[in-house]
Amino acid sequence: MRNALGLMLASVVTAVVIAVVWFFTASPRAQLAAPNTVSAPLSEQLAAAAPARPLPARDDVEVTSAIPAKSSTASQPSAPMPPKTACANPDALGVSRVVEIDTTGGPGFGFEHFKQLDFLTDKEVVLTFDDGPWPVNTPAVLKALEDECTRAVFFPIGKHATYHPEILRQVAAAGHTVGAHTWSHANLNSKKMTEQLAKDEIEKGFSAVRLALGAAPTPFFRFPELQHGPAAMAYLGSRNVAIFSCDLDSFDFRAKDAAQIVNTVMTKLDKQGKGIILMHDFQKHTAEAMPALLRRLKAGGYKVVQMRAKAPLRTLPEYDEALVKDIKVPTASTRPVGSVVQTVSE
Ligand SMILES: [Zn+2]
């Protein structure tokens, strides 16, 4: 009898010990399980600390590999991430996930030319826009994307970035990824193209984006006309710049109207099931097509993936400096007009 009582007492003590150990070891895991791979800026942390405000859903950031590459970015800050605001549209297309690309060695994306990195799952799309920034059309594309709380990758032309830096800054400020698309949209695979000229087109394009943004561009590059010159490919690899082809060409530049662009993209997408979509924010019909196209994507159950880079591109100082001299501006001014020009008599 005494033995039985002792045994019961021992069982109870054991149960209590197990419960206490479980409480202290298991409960912190619940916090670790939350997706939290990037450190929040101070403003977000403060917001999170205030219990009254609901927390916005965090993006699910994925990293393609885990090579630390911090050393070379110290002197060139990347464009700051804009604060995340809640989406005003409850039925928005949104962004289903954000992927972070390690651009070491110049990985290629887009099945039209590169088959190795098949990271999109069924119904996932990446929106990409070339040839901007351009008045009216680029802001219209930005508005459509903003209305759907979604994000894209832009490949601006260097020259256009120097004509309309304020529009490119709007692109970056809206949280989109900004790569480059050469200085003058030259075909880097033509017979007349030399290695030096190709390098100049690539570097000057990135430097122009940097000058316009006042911050380092993303090391993402798309060849004009998707003309992949082998020497230029090798050069981009040596600069750790990811190369973008596409899975699905909208052929928006030759569409007769917006409806044709929507139909082309949706027909191809419904056949392929997913993909990186090539469009042009430079084109009027594309800007007009965006609201309807984004609605169709949502209705079709497609999800937008945003691509970012793990580290910004370090532009080459000689190209940065040459560009400033070429276009004869001292530097990209961030001063408001009112602080530069003042009416003193009327
Ligand atoms: Zn182009």
C-alpha cells in the first residue's frame, strides 16, 4: 500500500516536471516560427510594440542561397525600403511572396533563354517592365500597380533615366525593384558590338540609374531585344549581375490596343501556368492595359512574386563620374524647387 502511494506520488511529480520543462522549452518556438527573416526598421518595430494597431502581414522572404556579401556595399546605400502601408483595396492582387536573389556569378532567369532556375510554382507570375522611365505611361503603370498593392521589376534605359529621373525615383519609392537595360538600348549581340562598347552600355546604364535614384541599383539586367551577346553575358557574370530573359513575351510594343495585350498575356499564361512576364512601361497601350490585366490575373487565381536582390550593385566610379560630366549636371539634386528658385518680385 505504501509502495503504491509512493508510486502515485512519483508519477504526479514526474508529470509536473515534464509540464514545466515543456513550458520553458516549447513556448519560445512559437515566436521563432513567425516569418521574420529581415529586421524591421525602427518605425515598424515601434508600430509592432503598440498593441492597438493591427500588424500588417509580413512578406515571406526566401533566399536563394546564403552567401554573405556585405563588404562591398558600404559606400553605396541601396534605395531605402519604403515603409509598408496597409493596402486600401481589400480585393487587391497584392504580392504573394518576395524572393531574394543571390546574384553571385550572374544567374539567368526566364525560360526563353535560361532553364536552370525554375523557382516559380504553378500560378505564380513576376511582372517586369522595360524601356522607361517615361512621362504619362510609367506613372500610369505605377498607379495601376499601386491600386492592386502589387510590385514589379523595372528595367529602365539609362538615357531615359537621365531625362526623367523624378519618374524613376517614383518607381523606387513605390517599392518596386529597379535594375537596368543598357545606356542607349543598343543591341549587344550585333556584329558591330565590341566587348568594350558592350561594357560601356552596361555600366553607363547602371550608373545612370544610380544617378537618377541617388542610390545603388539592383544588379538585375535585361538585354535589349533579348539579344544575349556571349561576351556581355560573361562580363555580367563577373559583375555578379543577374540576367533576365522572360517566360512570356506580351509583345505589347506591337499591340494595336490594350485589349490585345491583355488577351495575349492571359492566353499564354493560361497555357503555361506561370512565368516572368515581359512588358514595357514605355508603351501607351501597356499603361492602358494594366488595370484590366491585373484584374484578370486576380480573377484567374494568379499570384504575384516580387524579386529583389540580396545586395545592391556597386557601380564603377569612372562611369559615374563620366556620366555626370557628360550630362553636365553637378549631381542629382534632392532639393525641392522652392529651395532653389524663389520669386523675389512679380
Ligand atoms: Zn527594351
